[in-house]
Amino acid sequence: MKLFITLGNQDDMAWAQKTVEHFHYLKTIPHPQTRSMVYVLWYAPIHTPRRLGLCMAGIPHATKNKRWYGVKGKPTQWQVVDLNRIWIDPLLQQGGAYCEPGIVPGFTDRSGAFRPTVASWFIGEVLELIQRDRVAMWPPVFPNQPYHIRLVISYHDPKFHKGTIYKVSGAEPMYTAEDEHGRTIPATGSNGKYGWVWQLPEPEWTWRDIEILRPRTLRMEFV
């Protein structure tokens, strides 16, 4: 496979913002208050690697969700990261010039057709890295309070796509309802969008054990 991902720097973020404004269906970048970071998906042929995908992640807009976070007994808002923009170049998707075995992850179906799994693979890679990277990029202000990332969330607007990448990457529906047969099915929230959640295990490391990538004031609380 000729794909890999990196945690983006300032140049990568500038590229990601321009890419989102031109090619993402929302055409807008996340608000600065989300403190977003970006993962870059690279295509690495023999020559210079090319940026062909991005995943921006930041603080969720909602301070709480009664089922998932921000209430007693659940992770705090600061333990949640929202994958607020995901974009993959059509070159890596079905029918794209680079959508071939050996270049992108995928499988061959029963009819012999190659089916790429770039999106779910990309999300999986991000989930493996984001607990440590988020704390490294945004160290806890109150280290005595919970700060490990325990939930990763994302939303999709059914007007633009079906959200298949979330289902196949193991996300749980944020909102649910019952169909006519009494089965639990994903449902939209009050904003008309579907929400998705990945639950992450509590890591064993603390912020002291990792390389902190940016300075931040730490405030200790004494009781």
C-alpha cells in the first residue's frame, strides 16, 4: 500500500483549510474555537508524496450530550474530539486513477471487482493516534481533572451522503429510534444530522509521559 498519514503542521493546516473551502461539501472551515488539528493522508509513489486526504478534529460544538458526555458519570466535553471535516481525493476512491490493489486498502468482492476501503482505513488510523496526539497538541489546563480522550464523534448530513464510512469503521449511532418492527436504528438529532461515536479505552499513560508539542499553562487544583 502506498498511503500513510501524518499529524499536520501549520503548512498542512493551511492546505487543509483551502482544500475544505474548495472541495468539502460544507465549503467552510471549522470555527477557530474548535481548536482543530489535522491529519493528512499522503499518497507516496516513487517520487514526492502528495496530500490526497485530510481529517480535521477539534472540540465539539455541544458542551454535553445526555447519553454520551458532559453529564455526571460520563466523559467531560474536554474528553471528546469531533472529526469535523473528512475529505478524500476522488483519485483514491472508486473509479479513481490510484484506486488499485497495492496502492489503496480494499478487497475483491464476489464478482471480482475491487472495493476500496480508504475511508474506513483512514478513520481507523486516526483513532489509533488521536488520544496521544490531542493531549500533545492541547495539554490539559487542569491536569487533576480527567483529560484523556475517551470519545471520538462525527456527524453526517443525509442530504449529502449516507454515512456508510462511519458504520463500517465501527462507530455507534449517537441518536437512535425504533422502526416499525421494534428494531433500534440510527436517527437524526435536533440538527437534522446523524451523529456517530467511537468509544476509546482509558490509556495507561499520563500527560507527563508523552512529548508535549505546544506550551500551555497548567493549573493545579488543591483540595
